[in-house]
Amino acid sequence: MKLLKIILPVVILGVAIVLGKQIRNNPPEVSSRPTFSQPQAVEASSLQPQSYQVILTSQGTIEPTVSNSLVAEVAGTIESLSPTFVSGGAFKKGELLIQLDQRDYQIALTQANAQLSQAEAQFQEEVARGRQAKVEWESLNRNRKPTALNLRSPQRAAAAANRDAAAAQVERAKLDLLRTQIIAPYDGLVSQVQANLGQFVSRGSMLGETYSVKTMDVRLPLTSRQQLLLGPIDTSAQAPSDVSLQVSGKTWPAKLVRIEGVDTGTQQYNVIARVAAPSANDLTTLRSGQFVQARINGATLDDVYVVPRTAVREGAEVLLLEERKQIQRQSVNVVWRDETNSVIDAGLTTGQILVLTSMPIVANGTPVLATIDGVKPERPKKREKPKGDKKPAKDKTQASANSGNDS
């Protein structure tokens, strides 16, 4: 028992020494798994130059091309009003809108006709007297030439003047009688009424306001940049419509007719577009004072690159692909942009690959996996774990020999 207590510690110590040497001679090897950075997947497209029709957007208020204030040209009592002579009423060209009392003017016309008849009779009388005077002079004074006074020429001229004045009075009376009727000069709408049945109006009194519905105008403001891309205006009748007006889901074609000066308040250019209104009775037609959105065909830009607006970063910069796998930042010149597209005229070349995916923070050389024009990239194959990572163990015979030598 006492011997066992002495031998056991010695055996344990010997085994520990042997195991320590074994571990020291065959240290465990840690197999490391290879790490790969995962490139971001992006969408990209090959660039090709093209022509682009610039569409300018604006808005404005419909105004009548032709409008009138109805004013009484003679005095009188309003005898009748057309049923269409109400605010918003539609009327036809030649329609009687307002009728004034005509009796005073009919009497004046009768008197003017009577005066004209008297003046015509006096003139004919003077003509006859002049002929008689000429006959008498020739019979009594054969060798002497008669004077104008001898032939009553001044009296005949005065009678002719009186006749012409009386004829003018007849024309004036006819015109005054005609002016008792307010006739519509065009197809249109009544915008304001200031006349009532039985009302006495004097010459110059305002009776109402009307406007033609044949055509309507809209004033469209443009910025200086938009004005540079407006292009020439063709006002000929054969020119196609170059403006579309939109309101409440309906669209009307229109044409630009002129450019006004710069608005001193907004410093914007105003262009005038004209649209034909088909019918005054059509409730879907454009009305004066209606607000519309406008799309104007501008200039055509040739040999430009049209890219999504989201592909252009702040500072007019885009991302290109170098060798189809690395990001390269590129500054460009954006000549035009709208709600969806940016148009670039400098900084790009044909065949370059443009990154369409938004990347807020990116540096040159950043690797990506790009799907170009719908063609997905080939992803790199994962490297297989190498076989035999662990170091081969020494054979037992050599291990025992080493153990014996160590002992």
C-alpha cells in the first residue's frame, strides 16, 4: 500500500510528460474558411445616342380671344330681352339680344324722309330754272357768254347741298333706328348682364358683356430655360397642334400663336396658345376663367443620351461600369430634365454602361454585380474547402520510438 502511494504519482507524472511532448510535436492546425466580399447587385444599361422631343409643362387660365362690352348707342327704354341674354347664356350670330323702344326713331326717320323729299323738289326746281335761264339768255344775248349767276348755278348748288344734307339725315335716322336693336356679332356666351326689361338707358350705358366661343386663348408662363428650348412657332393654318390642354381628364389640342414679353413681376416669358371651342352649348367645352394644365412640344434635341432622372446624382454625376464590374463616377452636362428623364448632351460616349440603381454612397472601383439590359451576371463560384487541412498524424511506430527516446 505504501509502495502504491509512491509509484502512482510517478506514473502519472510520466504519462503527463509523454502527452505534453506529443502535443508539442503535433500542434493542432486551425483550418480558416476563405472570406469573400459580397458585391452589390445593380441594374445597368448600355448607352446609345438618340433624338429627344422636349415637352415643356406650364399652366394658365382660359381667356376669350374676342370679348365685347355691350353699350347702348342710342337712348331709350328696353322693350325686350332675349331669353339667352342671361349670365352664361349661349347665343348665335345674328340673334337679337336687346330691343329698345323704336317709336321715337321711326318718327325721326319719317321726318328725315319728308325733309329729303322737300330738298329733292327744291333741287329739281332749281335745275329747271337754270335751264330756263339759259334759254332766255341765249335768245336775248346771242353774242355774250352767260355767267354762272345768269344760269342760277349757285342756287342749284345750294339746293343740291340741301338735298344731300337731308339724305344724310335720313341715313342717320335709319342708323339710330337700327341701333335700337343689339344684334349678336358672333356665336358666344354672355358673361355679364347689366340690363333689365323696362329700364331706360342713355347713350353709352353699359348693358352687358359677351365673348366669342369660336376660339379661346390661354397665357402660359415659361422660364428662361424653357423658352430657349421652345423652338420656332408656326402659326400657319396647316401647322399641326403643338400644345395639349388638360382639365378634368379631358384634352384639347391647341396651337401657339405668339410670344409676349417678359412679365416684370415673375420674370417669366408668356406664350399664347389658342384652342377652338366646338360649341357654346356643349357643357364639356372650355369656359372663360377655367384653369388648365398645358404640355408644349419644344425643340428636338439630337445625339443626346436619355436616362432615368434617378440615375443622375447630385452635382450632375452618373455612375458608369468599368470592365462591367467596377463603379466609375462621371460628371455630365444635363441639358434638360422632366418628371422621369434627364437628357445629357456631354460627358458620355456610345456603348458605356450606365448604372441605373441608386447608390447614395459609392467610391470609384467599388465592385458590383450588374444586370445589363436584362442580362444577369455570372456569379463567381464559391471556393471549395481544401481537402487535407489537417496535418497527417505520424505513425504509431515512430511515435513510440520518439516516446522511448524521450524517456
